[in-house]
Amino acid sequence: MPDATPSLPNLLLASSEIDRDAAARAGHGFVRGLLQDASTKVLEVFGDRTALDGRALGWRAPSAADLDWYENEGVVLYLGRAGESARLALLRPADDSREDLLTLRHVALDLDHDDLAALTTAVALSHWHATHGHCPRCGGATLPRQAGWVRYCPNDGSSHFPRTDPAVIMAVVHPGEGRDDERILLARGPRWKGPHRSVLAGFVEPGESFEAAVARETFEESGVVVDDVRYLGNQPWPFPASLMVGFVATARTTALTPEDGEIEEIGWYSRADVDRGLAEGTLRLPGRISIARSLIEHWYGAELPDGVEGGSA
């Protein structure tokens, strides 16, 4: 098997030089001041979509209407600082009537690292604000605070913070008799059709380690027993609020028992099988935005050809 010690390279959603400047979020009048500063850069996000300016995000200077939005409890999210400018995202309601709005999945390969990190963060927080408008304790309406990173319940005085759900994603590899015989486990769930395949993944349960989650999810979804679970890398996955933590694990059994309702097709693939499937169009793999793609390429030992489709983690 390839060396599993280095972190996975080229994880697109994990690379950024933006300074989140978290300590500034609680400052009195902080966002208001940024909205009155012409050097501030503002991005409008409509649900999980935004518009591009060429091959970059549509940053613009703040306007009086932006300040009015903020003063009326509209969400203005402080993303941090990039270069000399502060970056804000105005989180608007979804607008299905606008054809120019694109999702993160659509634009990820066009953006530089900082724009990609900014949009990833904004989309994750947009999902959270859209689903946490009421207090889980008393049911009262909550209000955005601390530059969009907290929702506050004025009814009972509680503060609520964004959540991130850790999920494991794993390249399960059977070593066989040597490199030519080594195989990776690839599967398709019910929401994917045709030749799409990816590695297995699942959420970490309360009280569970990452390594235990890898072993449990692999066995539940495939019936395969694994050990030698090794960490490779991670990246955020804001669909809606996951952190995908990538591993490689060694299969000690090969018989497959796909989980009913979760796995529709599953199989072992050698490198020759992958080459043949991609060439013939009988195999489609996750796109470059996903950590799944990086895990498969790490096992394969080289970059795979373009022309595969994105979507899975």
C-alpha cells in the first residue's frame, strides 16, 4: 500500500490564508463599522448560492442598503481578513428565480483558495442560520449576534453556536498478494445512478473515536472487517455541516454484504479495473472538490483522468 503518513494533498476546501480574526467578532459596533468602511469587501449569498464575477466571487463595496439589512436583524457574517480588507457575507434568503446564482459545487474549481474558503464558510453558516431561527430550549425566536457566529435567544438569554458534524470517510483496501492484486472497495448508494462509485463514509456517533467509526461504518455498510486504520487528512463539507475526516483501512475479510437501503452496488476494484472502467465509461468517480477523490487517488498512486463527476464527499 502507498505510504499513509502524509496528509492528502490538494484538498480544495481545506486550503486558505484568510485570517478569521475571531477575537474581533464580539466587538461593539464592529460589523456596523465595517459596513461603513469603503475598503470592506461584501459577498451576497442566497441560501447556498452566489454569483461570480468572471472566475472569482462577486465581492463589492458595502452599501447603505447593506447597513439597513444589518440594522433590521439580517445576517451579516464576518469571514475575517484577506490581504488588506475585511470580508463580510450577507446571508440572504434563497432565490430560485435568479439563473446567475451558482452553488459551491458548481464554482469550486474556478475559485482561488481564499475565495473557496470564504464561500465554504458562508454556505455552512447560511445553512445553520436558516435552520436555527428558534431556540431549542424555549422555542422563542433567536437573533444573530457576534458578527453572525452566534444566535441569541432574548426570551431565555441563551446563546447558540454553529455545529459541525464529524464524519469519517475511508479508503478500504485489501492488500492481496501484491500491488497488482491490491483492491479498493467502492460502492454506490441509492441516490446515485449508473456507474458512479465512491468510498464508504458515515457519521461519528456520540462517545465514539474516529477509528472505531471507520470500523463500524465499514462493517455496517459492507460486512467487511477492517483494522490498521490510519488518518490521512480532512476538509470541511458544508452540505450542510460536516467535517469529512479521511482514513485508509486494511480489509481483513472480503465477502460483501451490502447494507439494505444504504448500499445498492458494491465491489472490489484493482487499479486495472479502475483504468478499464474509466476508459469504457462503466465507472465514474467523485470530482476534485471531494476528499473521496483524493482518497482514491492516494490508493491509486497518481491523479486520475478528468471527466469524472463531482458530488459525493
